[in-house]
Amino acid sequence: MSDRSAQEIWEVALGELQVQVSKPNYRTWLEKTVGLSHQDNQFVIGVPNTFIAEYLSKNQRCLIEKTLIGLTHHDVDIVFQVNGREPSQPTNHSSQERVPATKQISSRRFNSKYTFDSFVVGSCNRLAHAAAREVAASPGHSYNPLFIYGGVGLGKTHLLQAIGQEAIASNLQVIYVSAERFTSEFITSLQERQTEEFNHKYRSVDLLLIDDIQFIAGKEQTQEIFFHTFNELHNSNRQIAVTSNSLPQTISSLENRLRSRLEWGLIVDIQPPAFETRLAILQAKAEREGANVASEVLEFLAQQIQQNIRELEGYLNRAIALARLTRALLTPELAAQALKNIADKESAWNSVTPDQVIAAVTDSFQLAPLDLKSRKRDKETALARQMAIYLIKQETNCSLTRIGQELGGRNHSTITHAYEKVADEINTNPYLQRKLSEIQQSLHHQPRKRNNKLP
């Protein structure tokens, strides 16, 4: 098969893997991989660095093999190749110097597919789309702040990134960041006594775009710094746009003064798409993929998912791939076959529990599970606790609040800081790399009970 075929196969495989592993796990280990070649039974997967190659080989090989075998219908020998997937930097130094540092950093966080042109407009999102367009065209003057709320997978992030990418094209300085990352960077600035640098970074931009703003609720210092950042930007007519899973007044533990400011501008919601909009989304997706998909197939797929656009597009990817790989006509029956047992696979591969992670970590560090749940702060116990937090976030669907409960009732900010600390150090600290690989290997080779219920 050609390299293009390998790329297509792997893109579909990633769609399947995304629903079989936790979101943090996918982002850390799989998101930056690429299908390079597929010849005979060998499938070469490009990875950014040797650590990711080692992790995937030891801990995810079986899952990846099963996924690829399901797509290709024959045995697969996987090879992980370090290929530096990130795009090369511009060689024109004069033009590079003219680009502000903030713009360079923020632009790398954007998904190039999340543009206004690729956003399908329907009755469910028409107002949000129009408002986002207006903000992108006249930042700081139309609706400031813009507050977009709605459920998971409905397009909030798409619109936020579309605003940012259009602003960057107009040579404006933009920061796009999740509220979780904003919080983590603020905590780091406090620890390293670099709050002035933090303030300069976030208060010197033309547009500040924050995803999942509800995350800062209950974090007093983070809300304080965001409050003053908001005031600084708003008073100088610079744009703020945020997304949330709910209205400002329904976000618990959000300070009243901050809630009031978030309500100053325009609040718009995105509802689950109606059947006609889902059908239009699938038609647009098929056109982008260069696939000729019959209307009855698109209608069948549009009926399968009603609440989540990302899953809807993933279903289409899988159906198209199966038709291409088997050289068969894509019919509703073939589409149904392509979607078969996805839910079963997801539940089968997401069976790791927090107790199992804690047990694997304490075995590795030669500690007792109660040590991690206690108030002990010696260096070894603290590191083991941080590793447990990181791995529970990676391997399970537990919320940060639930992780805190599992580890002795620790608060949200403590859990966030521990997770971010390990995530930031793991690619540069050989000891952490070895420990992680050791614990992961133990975790994935131990006998598991499915659907365990924790006390």
C-alpha cells in the first residue's frame, strides 16, 4: 500500500483509539503520531520522540495492533519511528523576527481545521457563529467579552480557535489557552516568583481566548489574577472570549464580581444539532475527505449520534476507511458493520481503576497505599503521590475532583498542580521516564476486574 494509504488508515485508527483511551492519555501519547508506511504486514508509525515510542511499544502495542487488524483485516507488525512530526520552522529570519513571540506560541496551539469556513452553521449554532465572526472582524468593539456555552463536542472550541486564527491572519497578538493551563501557568509563576512575566504575557495581547473557563471556579488566587487581567484588557478595548459548559450564573464557586464581568458582553449558546445540521456536517466532512458518500449512508450515520459532533465525524471516518480498505461500496449495511462494537471496545479498554493505579505506584516506590492518602510530605512520598495523580488522570475517566477524593481528600488546585508538574517534567527527566514506563508496564499486565466499583 502507498504512504497515503498508511496515513488514511492511521487517521481512522486514531479516531478509534480516541474513544478507547482517556482524553489526557490520547493527547500525551497518540495525538502527535502519524502513519508513515504500510508494506506487507509492517505498519510504520511516526512519533515525535523516543520516549513516546518506548511508551507506546510497551503499553499500547496490543491495543494499537487490535485496532489496525480490525481495519486492515490481517496481522500487523508495528514499528515506531521517531520522525519529528512538528512542522519545520520558517527559514526567512527577517519575516520571523517581525512575528511577535506571543503570536508564535499561540499559533502552534491552533488546529488548522478549526476555521470559520469549515464550521457548519445550523439553527443550533447560528447566533454563536455570527457573534464569533463579528468578534474576529472587530475585536474589542463588538461583544466584549464573548461567552460561548454548550455541551461537549458541539463546536465551542472550533469557534474560539476560528476567532484566533482569523485574528492572527490580521497580524494581531493572540493567546488561546485552556483555563486549566492558565491556572497551571499562574501557579508556576507564583512558585518561581515570575508573576510579572505572567501578567505581561496575558495582558499585552490583542485577544485572550480561554477554553472551559468554569475550571477556575473555586480557585481564589486564579480568579483574582484573571479578574485583574480581564479588567486590564477590557479597559483598553482588547478582546476576551471564553467558552464554558454552562451559563455564568450556574457556575458554582465563581466569584460574583467575575460572574458579573463575564455577563457584560454577549452570552450565546450552542445546542445539539438537529438531524438536518448533522447531515450537513457529514456532507461537508465527506467533501473534505474527497469521498463520494451516498445520501442514505449519511442519513444512517446522522441518526447514530445526536449530542456530539466529534463522535459523529469519527463514525464517518471509520465508515469511509472500511469502504476504501475493503474496496467495497459504502452502503448503510457496511457503515453499520464499521461502527459495530465501538462501545464494547471503549468499555473493555477503559477498565483501569484509581485503586489499581495507586497499587502499581506504591509497589514501584515500595510504599503503602495509605501513604499516598496521608499528609506525609517527604520527597519520596510526594513524588509517588504526584505520579499517582498523573497516571489516574491518564488512565481513567476520573475528574480532578474525584482524583483528589481518592488521594485523601486533596483539593482541586493541589491535584492540578501535581498533574501539570509531572506532565511538564516527564519529557526531560530520565528518572521520571523510567518510573512511568515501569509503572505503566506493571499496570497494563496485571489481572483486571471489569466494571469494578470503588467505595
